[in-house]
Amino acid sequence: MAVVSQPDRPQGRHLRLTACPVKQVAASRGVPVLTPENIGDPAFMDQLAALHPDLIVVAAYGQFLPRGLLTLPPNGVINVHPSLLPKYRGAAPIQWAIANGETETGVSIIYLIEKMDAGDILAQEHMPIAPYDTTATLAPRLAALGAELLLRVIEEIRTGVVKPLPQDDALATRAPMIRKDDGRLDWSQLASTLHNRIRGFLPWPGCYFVWPHDSMKRVKVLKTSVEPGTGIPGTVLKSDAQGLVIASGQGALRLSEVQPESRQPMLAAAFNNGARLRVGDQLG
């Protein structure tokens, strides 16, 4: 048995090399850890082959596995993917499911093939997405569900009762990698779209608007709700003790909690005590 993880990366204010949590747990339990910079490196492939693995399990590894690795173990390579495949194939399935307003997601265990997230499905479990869920709240529940499902599938593979089910490529949707600038709010969108995007992109990259009256600094939006309202998108419609109400392409968005750049999270009403936004002001 062995664990393969990403190499130690610089983290924190002082950019100290830090092992990922998987490596830390494995090392604490005496499990050998391999950390190749490139998963396809021939020297690493020789190391892996020398272990004679019966089965390889992949979870959020972040690199494409070469064909030689996929064919190495006799029982194949399986992957834990946090969506109901074939929906949301790609790097950010949890984020996009919430951002797109889905009310249900789940976990799929699949065989890995060379096409991204397209292998046969070995098992699936559904999970509701609550109206208040963000990626920060939903991801841990999916991780726990995925761990339970993975153990069940491994036992089914061991006993030979697993029943792979091909995916229908015609039903596939994408969940592409998210970039930092994807978090910039476009007030011309529907209020419901903005609300879901804020939930989906929390904690990273976070959704924000640019505050032009403070050296163009970004203000992250952490908590919102949808309200009735009309006006030019981005216009302040209301400022009260519960926060700020901003016009969108359809409806309005109440900002309840925000985080100005280089500041701690705060109630939107407290932010406006300093920002002094008035009805009719325009957000960047």
C-alpha cells in the first residue's frame, strides 16, 4: 500500500513548504508517500509498478493519468467524483452545481479512462443541495458520502459483484476550472443567478465588486438574498440596517455580509457606515 500526493507547496504568508493533508495523514500512520512532480515520469512509473497495486483509487488528484498507469493494476483505476455523472464533468463540479442553481447533486465512483470523467459508473449516491448551501458547507458532506461509497465499491470489486454502467455522453455537462476573475459580479445578470454564483464560489475564488471610491479595491460578497426591485443594474436601491439592496438584470440582490479587501468579514450595514453608499449610487 502507498499514497501518491502532490509535492509540498509553499503556503501561508511566509511561503513555507507544506505537505498536503493527505500526505500528512498517511505519514502519521506509517504509509509510504510518493510525491512526483509529474505523474507520467518514467522513474515514478517504475516505483509504482514495483508496488504491484491491485487497485488504484484517485480523489481530486489534479493531473491526468497516463495510459500506462490506467492499465497497471489488474482491477483498474477508480475515481471519486462529486457529481451525478455524466453531469458536471471537470475540475469544479461542486462549485458549478451550486452556481447553476441545482437542488441536487451527489457522488459517483467511476473507472478512469483517458477521456475526462467519462468512465463506466460503479456506484452513485444522491444528496440534496440546501438553499443556504455554499461550496464550503456542501463539500464536507459530499466528502463523507464519497468515503462511504468508496468503501462499498472496493468491497464489490474484491468480491466480483460490481456492475459497471456506461455513461450517456449525450447527457454530459461541463464543470470547468474556475479562475479568480470568474468571481467578478456582473450586475446585468439575474439576481437569482448572482445569488447562486456567490454561494457556489464561496470560499474560493469568492464573488466581488470593485469599489471605485477606495482605490479600486475589491469587496467580496459573502451572504445575499434575492428581493423584488427594479433599476439600472448595479444601482443601490436601498440602504438600511439589514444591508444594501442592489439592482440587477432582473430583481434585486440584498448584500448581508461582505469582506472589503484586506479586512475581516463584516455585516454589509457596517461596511456602509464607512462607505456611505446612498440610494442611486452605482457599484463597480
